[in-house]
Amino acid sequence: MPGKGTVSGLACVLAIANQKGGVGKTTTAINLAAAIALRKKKTLLIDLDPQSNASIAFFDAAEFQNSTYDIFSDHPIPLVDIIRPTKDPFLYVAPSRLALAKLEQQLAGQFDAPFKLKDALTPILHDYDYIVMDTPPALGIITVNALVSATHLLIPIQAAYFAIEGTDDLLETFGRIRSRPNPDLKILGVVITLFDKRTNISRDTHEQIRATFGDALFKTRISKNVRLEESPAYKETIFSFAPKSSGAEEYRKLALEVLQRVEEDRVTRHSQDAA
Ligand SMILES: Nc1ncnc2c1ncn2[C@@H]1O[C@H](COP(=O)(O)OP(=O)(O)O)[C@@H](O)[C@H]1O
Ligand SMILES: [Mg+2]
């Protein structure tokens, strides 16, 4: 069971979401969580995708019994019994299983369905500085649970044509969640992924994304880098696998921007509370 770290308050809970598949959600969740942990912030990565790509980047499925699926059952297993340590003493992972895919049907009609993850997180919010959640490529009940329990939303967008289409639905869901169950939810930022500076497509879409999201866009872009594709197969993050790669460099920079924005947001909220 993870002990208390350097934690000074309540965790920042970051949902990485975009209902499109293949846009770099999982790659961002893994390597952003790892980069934040490298800065000695106690970090928990929660895998909420039935595909388990983030989990498999750390453990073999045979290595763990409990998974995030067990959060949603009628007799939920506490998160502390699901969370596993990693090679990095500041990084912990709550792995997922394919069974999560059954949730949509299983939770249908349960009035508290959107709140199960939030309930599971409440007892551990003091134990971590950062909680990073990887979500499936859909706006179903799992992503809704992530948005209901998050403090911030981070949207990865692939530098490709039609990349922005579909974010309308995500932003609409965001708006609905903000209007009721989670009024404090904020968009922390939008990050461009799979960027290739040699192509017009990447440059055009960058402009389009900037025009659409303005200041929400992170300055750091994540370029295409084959090392990012390879590292999960070796059960490594980019920082142990290829620490000098552009992927490592860019995720380190993104983590700095994330930490800075969260800090600024805390100051703003604090002064609003005081006023
Ligand atoms: N910056 C990148 N450079 C190269 N390959 C990447 C990069 N980001 C993601 N990939 C690869 O693209 C595929 C989709 O990325 P992934 O993070 O799994 O997206 P999602 O979780 O949104 O489906 C994976 O094979 C991943 O390894
Ligand atoms: Mg994924």
C-alpha cells in the first residue's frame, strides 16, 4: 500500500480525454505521469481504458488481479488495493482489464453510475500530488466518471486533418458535466500530438487548433518520435528507455507547463476563495 509522499494538499486530478482513438492519449498519460513523478511529485496513473495499453506498459496482465474494473462493481474494491508501485518510487499505477468494456451495460440505469470513480478517489486524494487518468476513445460512462472526478481536463489533439472535428462533442460533454456534477472542472489545456514539422498537414492543423483553442493550447508540441512508440513494449517510460530522445524532451517540457498551470490555477482559486 502506497504511503504518504511529499504531499501537501489535495491531489490535482487530471483527465486525459478525446473520444478519437489514436491521438496520443495513452502515450501522453504514461509519459506525462512519469515526467511529473520525476519531479518528485507523488503521482498515480489510473488506466480507465479496457484496452489496458497504459497498464501493459508497466505490468503483464498476469501480474495483477485487481483492476479499475473493481471500482465500479456493486461491492467495490478500494483503490489502495488496486494501485501498484512501479520502478519509479514516485509513480504508481492502477491498471485496467478488458472487463471494463462491460461497464456500459452493467451500469445502465444505476443512478450513481457517474460518481463511482469520484467515490473511489475521495479516500486517496491526500495521498498523491497528481492523479493522471487515461480514458477510452468514447464519451461513455467511463469518460463521464473521469470528468466527474477530475479537477482538470487535458485534451490531446493529433496534428492531422479533421482533428478538431469531434472535439465539439467532447466540449459539449465537458459543458454538461460542469453545469451539474462538477462545476469546478477546468480545461487545463490542449496539447498537439504526433506533430511532424515537415508536413503541411501538421502546420495547417497547428494553425487551426491555435485559432480554435487560443491560450488553452500548450506551447509544447509532441512530435512524432518512434521511441515513444517503442518504449511500452519494453515496459519502460520514455525517460528510462530513451532519455535523450525528442519524445523525452517534449514530455518533460509539457510536464513543466502542466505543473505551472496547475500552480497558477491554485493561486487564482485561493485568492477567489479569500475574496
Ligand atoms: N508522439 C508520437 N510519436 C510516435 N508515435 C506515437 C506518438 N504518440 C503516440 N504514438 C503511437 O500512436 C499510436 C496511438 O497512440 P496512443 O497514445 O495509444 O493514442 P490513444 O490512446 O489516443 O488511442 C500508438 O501506437 C502510439 O505508440
Ligand atoms: Mg489509449
